[in-house]
Amino acid sequence: MRTRPLKVALLGCGVVGSEVARIMTTHADDLAQRIGAPIELAGVAVRRPSKVREGIDPALVTTDATALVKRGDIDVVVEVIGGIEPARTLITTAFEHGASVVSANKALLAQDGAALHAAAEQHGRDLYYEAAVAGAIPLIRPLRESLAGDKVNRVLGIVNGTTNFILDKMDSTGAGYQEALDEATALGYAEADPTADVEGFDAAAKAAILAGIAFHSRVRLDDVYREGMTEVTASDFASAKNMGCTIKLLAICERAGDGGSVTARVHPAMIPLTHPLASVRGAYNAVFVESDASGQLMFYGPGAGGAPTASAVLGDLVAVCRNRLSGATGPGESAYAALPVSPMGDVVTRYHISLDVADKPGVLAQVATVFAEHGVSIDTVRQTGKDGEASLVVVTHRASDASLSGTVEALRKLDTVRGVASIMRVEGE
Ligand SMILES: NC(=O)c1ccc[n+]([C@@H]2O[C@H](COP(=O)([O-])OP(=O)(O)OC[C@H]3O[C@@H](n4cnc5c(N)ncnc54)[C@H](OP(=O)(O)O)[C@@H]3O)[C@@H](O)[C@H]2O)c1
């Protein structure tokens, strides 16, 4: 075993970074054996230098992250600051100064993954980011390496623990969205500003990363259709139960049409209770991968948290250090297929639509005609009426999102339709 240590610079020492530093110290001997050389924490960049950080030598702490990555003797930079800047500049500077990079930064990779991969390749260095999607769950490496000989057709997953916790609460207790969010906040599952989670931005970034890797194409955050889950109501859950379903915020990446393009989307959807994703409870994450030869695979586990996320970071760190010692680099970006991303209108799925309508003869026929005119075939209709008003629940067969949008637009124009109470896609069948 080499005795000269590999030097690691840690950018960020918060929820994830502090756990990375702790595991690096407590597992130092094992990590050295697995890598073939010891690793040494050579510097820790933070924003607030005076904060007490247990287990971290204060002499290593700096606020000058740029100087740290420019030192020239750093082998691996671990970026766990988050956000776009200064993380992006620090990562490219690290490559320029000879370091490989391990990052957990989904926002940055979904936005600028291609440029960062190009910078890594230009300088003959590694860029690993297992922790950027679904925390501890091995997903990037299985897609990038284990399934490299197969053809992935679909990736369907729960990739945000906060929203799964909220939806699970609504499902199991009958609570409304706000009540469930308040509980998630009180228990530390939701941040003070939960926008990134509940509006689906976090899941959309992960969907972009997963789609790019799964389909060997470039998919950016802007390519991902996104709907949050703040409009999901207790009555949506009641409707879902009637259909033998529950509601999850799903990230769905799939080959579209004849396979010549891909789609990536994040939205709440009904899934049958018999689908494995329906039993993913609390803040857990799970991703279902369907491919030609392997069939269906499911990856399940804690999708966030300091120690689980640090586990993924450390796995990358070991891999990158091994590459470093052997003078090799791991797989870089694979975007050779260059499949275009189709718009949401091209997505084909089933829909559950709740309408408030006038309770009088002929309404059902009028509504059915609108569906038929737009080429959307109806699977089931359920009508409940009281005092001249009725609620109509229509479940469709598979139709394109564009056809469904046209149908809903036309329905809103009918005098007998008082309102469209909810539209929910039905997935996983
Ligand atoms: N938390 C999770 O469960 C989780 C899961 C998966 C992925 N991630 C990703 O991991 C990354 C880190 O998340 P986190 O939860 O650990 O964040 P965090 O707790 O907010 O920690 C951020 C760290 O970065 C430091 N920092 C902020 N701006 C800086 C700057 N300009 N220069 C140097 N240091 C700076 C902060 O310094 P101070 O300590 O001085 O404030 C802090 O130590 C993000 O990309 C996140 O998306 C997190």
C-alpha cells in the first residue's frame, strides 16, 4: 500500500460535509485499505469559520475555497456546498488545477452537467455524483455501469423524501396538504421554505440527471416538465382509494413514441396499490428501472440526510481515489445517442378527471362527446349527484397529454360543466 496520502479538499461542511469528514476520520484505516493509500483531509472550506465543528481541526478550516482548490497538491475535491455559484467555478477551477471532483449537487449537474463533464474530460479527471440523486441509494453507478450493456426504457421513481412524507401522511391520516406540510416541517422533513421540494424543482433536477444517463443523451432541467403537489387534496386521495390507487409525486423518464425521443416529467400521479412504489412510505425514496434485458429493477432506501448522503459521497471518493492511483479515469458523460426531448404534449398515459357538473339529463352524453371529439377514449365514468349539482369522475384509456389538454379546454366551455375539480395522471399500470 502506498504510504503517501491522497489529499482531499472538502468544500462545505454542513449536513452532508460534516458527515463526510466524520466517516473519513472514523473509517480511515478501512478506507486506506480499500483505496490502496491513506486519504488526508487537506482543507475544509466554509462560509462561517468561527462555527464550532466537531472532529474538524480548526487549522484546516478556511473561507477561501478558491485558494484551496488552486493549491495544486489536492487530489480530490468534494463539493458539498450546493447551488450554482460558487460551486460551478470551484469545480472547474479544481479540474484546471489537477483535481478530480465528487459532488452531491443535483441543481448544478442538472443545469450544467455537460459543461462540467467536458471540463473533467479536458483535464483527464473524474466527475462523480452518486449523491446528487436519491441520497444513499446506488443509482447513478448502476445506470452508468451495471446497465451499460442493456437498454433502459423507463425510469420511474419517488426521488424526493419531503413530498413523499407529506403525501404518505395525507394518505394514511386523511389530512389536508397544509396540515401534512406543517407536520413535515415540525419533524424536520421539510425546510422552512419548502418550494424546491413541493413544487417539484428538486425532483425535476434529479429527473434530468437520470434521463441523461439512462438514455445516453443530454437532458437539462429546462427539458423536464414539472408540476408540484401543492394542489393535491384529501378528496383526490379519496378518489384514488376508490380506484385502488394512492398518489405519489413521480419523476418519470421514458423513451417516447417509436423510441426516437425521450420525455422527462415530474408530477403527482395515481399509482395502483399493487405497484411496488405505492408501498414506499415516509421520507424514503425508490426508483423503478425498466430495461430490455433485465426487466424491472427497484432501488430503495433513504434519499437524503447527512450520513446516508455521505455514504454515497464516500463511495465515489473511494472510486475516484482508486482511479487516481491507477492513473485511470472512470466513465465520463455518455450522450452519444443524442435523443431529443419531446414536449409534454407527446406523453401518452391515462387520466383521472373530476368534474363538477349540472345534475340534469344529457350532461353525461355531452361530456362523453367532448372526450370522443378529441380522440380520448373513456374507460370508466362514475356520477354522484345531489341538489341539482353532480360530480363526475372520468377515467380514460391511454391518450396523449395534448389530446387531454384539448378535451379539458373544451369541457370548461360547456355551460353544464361548473368546474374541473382535478386532473390526475394514472401511472404504473
Ligand atoms: N442534506 C441532504 O440530505 C442532501 C441530500 C442529497 C444531496 N444533498 C446536496 O448536498 C449539498 C450540500 O447540502 P447540505 O444539506 O449539506 O447543505 P448545508 O447543510 O447548507 O451545508 C452547506 C455548506 O456549504 C458551506 N458554504 C456555503 N456557501 C459557501 C461558500 N460560498 N464557500 C464555502 N463554503 C460555503 C456552508 O458553510 P457554513 O457551515 O459556514 O454555513 C456549509 O458548511 C447540496 O448540493 C445538496 O443538494 C444534500
